[in-house]
Amino acid sequence: MDDPVRQQQLDAITRLQTEEQVTLKDLSRIAGKSDSYVFSFVSRAQPRRLAEEARINIAKHFGLDPGTLAPLVPGMSEAAALFEHAPPGNTAPASEPLPTRHEMPQDVPIYGTAAASLEGAMQIEQGGTPVDYARRPPALITATDVYSLFVQGDSMLPKYANGELIFVSSRRPPRIDDFVVVQSAPDPHDGTKTAWLKQLVRRDRNTVTLREFHPTVREFTLRASEFSTVHRVFTTNELFGIA
């Protein structure tokens, strides 16, 4: 373990499980986070270190010394120690360097182009034959069921520009207001599909309502027979492990 702070936090979590008879899900809730937060911290190092808020909540709940989850440095106050060991954010330096371009595996399939307009979308061939492969962003090194597309058209400006590469998850369920890639039903003759990049407004069993931005904001609805899948687009924060 090359991060002594992370190791100390892992050891503390293990002791709490044993001595307090709590589960990782229990600890996540005590931390004020989602049910999978501590499990993700332990098993996938996402986040690499427990967030400041999570550490404070756990320490207060069990009556722990703050140094249990964020070790103190001689002469440093408890508040300063919590800040010192907080995970990197927008204004703090990273705890470890990001991988270089050549250290990122080039194995994410690019299936073509997601049209930002409903016309001229590039078709995805039957079986999903990649046209190329993209390098994995830092936070997707171990992710599965990920693919990428190049944006075509300008109807999603200013959020997405023509030619921009996006990364898409076919596993994570999209939420309202997420940006999504909607694929059409396969063509009955050759099995090809068309993909569009939009914002999800609402969805039910029979329809999906989408939004585009340019030249004016417009919403439209597709019937279930007009699309086959709705996949979630990763945010920039997610690609770099900030979210």
C-alpha cells in the first residue's frame, strides 16, 4: 500500500466492522453517503480516501478521535488535519499524478457518430463493429460496458460540440436531466441502428421525451417502437474521478 492515509482508513473500517458489528452499507449511511459509498472506497478505491464529511460523520457517530480516520501531524490542528488529508478537489493538488496518455489503455470501442440532430445520424452496423478505439480516461480504467461516439451536428451546443468524443455507459441507468445516447430500433432489413445525443426529460414504458438546445431549446417524444436503448453519457467529473 503506497498511501498510508488510505491504509489507516481501511484498517479503521475493518475494526469498526468487527468491534461494532456494522456493515459497509451501515457505514455508508452513517457517513451520509450513498449505500455503496464505503464498499466502493474499500473494493475499488473510488474514492481513494474517505471524504472529509464522511470521516467527520463516522468519527462523531462512534466517538472516535479524528486522527483515527485522518492522522494528525505534530503541531497541526484537527481541522487542519482533516483538510490536509481530504481527497483532491478542484483547487487541491492530486494525491497521485494522472496517467500519461500512453499509460491509458486504448481499448474503448468507438462505434461511430452520435448525431446531435435527428437527421444525418451515422448508422451503427449490426453487431456493433467499432470504427476505432479510444483511450480510457483515468476513472474508467476498470469500467465495463463502456463505449464512445463522436458528436455530429450542433443541436446540443453549448454542451457538446460537433466532433467531440463522448463516453457512454450501457450499464448505468440514466436519470432525468442526464445526457443520453438514444439508439433506434434495428432496421428490419440490415440490422443497422441510428444514434442520437440528447438530454433526457422524462421516460415511461411507452415513450421517451428528449431535449435539444440549438438553435432553440426544443423537446420531442419518441414512441417505444422508434428506439431500442437509452444509454447514459459520462460527465467530465466522472471521467476524471471527481464525482
